Amino acid sequence: MLDLKKIRENPEIIQTLLNSREPYPKHDLKPILNYDRQQRELEVLRTELQTKSNEISKLIGQKIKNGLDPTVKEISNLREQGNSLKKKLFELEPEEKKIKEKLENLLLQLPNLPVSSAPIGKDETENIEVKSWGEEYLPKIEVLPHWEIAEKLGILEVEKAVKIARSRFVALFGVGAALERALISYMLDQHIASGYIEVMPPILVNSNALRGTGQLPKFAEESFFCREDDLWLSPTAEVPVMNLYSNEILEKEALSIRHCAFTPCFRREAGSYGKDTRGLIRLHQFNKVELVKIVHPQDSEIEHQRLVENVESILQNLKLPYRILELCTGDLGFGAAKCYDLEVWLPSSNSYREISSCSNCWDFQARRANIRFREKGQKGTKYVHSLNGSGLAVGRTMAAILENYQQADGTIKVPEVLQPYLKQDTL
């Protein structure tokens, strides 16, 4: 959530930054400023009425204490004035509540503001490549798409999964399931060795948790909802892990908090029908290892770079060619102030595909989830900064391994770092 005070004091600057964030619709700040003005006017009026009411109550008490008969007309008139003020205060309450709700709803729909260093651009075509790695590991043979080689090996079943669910679900068999499990274990082991604390959070999350990280209200149609329970299937472990700290005030000494978590993730992929209908790239259910950081604002930039490096280390150890893109303002995710996408090479399509987005959200999520910290010797509290990134999307990593490690005889060489987990060197 954006800082309302900053919107009030710098509406032109905020509007310009919001307008740089295509393809999101243009956001008109006028209704927000109007409701903010009304709310503050009502607060002033309420304070004035409350002050007068308190003064009358105090005056009545003093007069009675000084010996005035409580039944005389003067006291009755004062009580009438007091009751009239209390009635007005009572009538103000629902009006204030209604305006507050409208204002909060509009604020929740605003995306985060890009940082000044984010490149200006209209869409993904204007992202900037900042690094590429692993050309020496590009396959030297023409390769099959990962779903074809997986089906030939008997490790991937789509039709059987459709029978028990629907399209865009898959079932893994034998070494396919073992490879998925090995990847999860390897990623967690590496991130734990890098200083992350593992969490196994709930997979069902409530609406407050989704609001806290920015999925609601904007992306409600992207998630699966259990309406009777107000619970949603989590779209990413970022949601439950971040919200473990919602409505908390942390001590500065507790920062930085670094967590890694494996969870199944669930997304409707609304608006993506017709794209990547085969294989492991775009599914309704997929496994992911997520990295989440809650940090002091002064550390968020360096923690962002380290986050990217942690994700890179997995790809480098797996010897999977990849590139890093710095996203322009028009391609930033809803909650991101700055973001790097890591894209892995898929030789069958002769293209890079996203495998991780490493986002610095600044205080955007912290305001929504109300996560603050305090420093010794200082008054008040401040909002933390939050960061997140996939470390990695497991299915997409498997797809990249199946394609980049194909051998001429149709077998798949197991990446060296996974061999201790699988107890074999080929699939």
C-alpha cells in the first residue's frame, strides 16, 4: 500500500510514477484525495464535537459539586446540549467508517511505485538484459521438447492427470517424481547453507494474508477460493511466509529475517489460455521453493542483490544457461518497486523462459500487512522492507534439465549436484 501522506503531499509526482506502470490502467488519484479530504474534515468535526461534549460534562459536574440542584433548568439545558452533541457524534461514526472503507479500497488497488533506478519502459520489450551465463553448457545436439522426452521416458502423464483434475495438471512417475523431489531437497539445502531458515507454512491462506502481500483485491480471479471457509489455495509461499509477521513490531536486532519455503502453488492462470498448453511451464498446480526476506530499509538494496545471487547459484550449480533481465516500469509486478527476472534457456524453443522473479517491494507489503520495527532509543516505529524470489520454480527447472541434459541416445544425464540425491547419473 502506498503512503497516503506522500500521495497527499506529492500527487503530481505519484501520478507520474503510476502512469509509467503500463499495462496497469491509469489510476486517478482525485477520488483518493477527495475521500482523504472528507475523512480529515470529519475527524476535525468529531474532535470539536467531542471536545464540546467533554466540556459540558465537566461543567455539569462542577456546578453540581458547587451545590447547584441537579434538577434545575440550567442543568437540564446543559444535559440537552450534551445529548445533542452525543447524537451528532453517533451519526458521524457510520459516515466516517464508510469513507474510510472507500479510501482504503482505492488505496489497495494502487500498485507499488517503481524506484528511481528502474528503467522507464512500456512493456517487456524494453526490459534490459544485465547478464547472461552458461553458453559453454548449451546442448550440442538438436533436442526434443521436454514433454516429449518425458513421455518417452515414462515419467510424465498428462491424460491420467486430466482424468482426476482437468487440463494443466500433470502426474509424475518413477524417476520423474524422484527428480522433482531431488530438486526440492537440493534447493532447500543450498538456501539453508546460505543462511535462510526453512519454513513449512500452511498452504491454505485467508483473505487478509492475500491482501497483505498484494494478491487481493486485484488478482482474485487468478487464485482458487474455498468460499465457505474464506480460505484460498496459496499462489506462492511468499503469501503465508510474509504474513507470519503481519501486525507485528519487530526489534531492529531481529532484522534481517531470511526464510526459504517449499510449497505446492496454485494459480488459475486466467487470461493465459492457449499459451504453453503442453509440458511443465504453465500449470494450475506446481511446486516452488520460495525465498522471502524482511529487512531494515537501509539494507534492502544489498539484500536484493544477494537474493539474485542466491537464485543464480542454483542455476550455476545445475549448469543451466540463463540470463538476467532488469524489468522496466511497464513490466513490473503489482507489488514490486524493482525486479530482476532470471530466465533459463530452453533449447527446444530456442528461447529463454522465466524461472524466477526477484522483487524488492520496499515498504509496500509491510504497510498492507502492518509489519514494523523499532530501534532502541528512538520513538515510534518504521515499516520494514520485504523481498521475495523463486529459488526456483521446480517444474520449470525440471523442464530445463530434461532439455539441456538430453543425450544423443535419448537418455538424460543427471546434473552432478543431483546425483547424490537420485543415486544415479542418467535417466
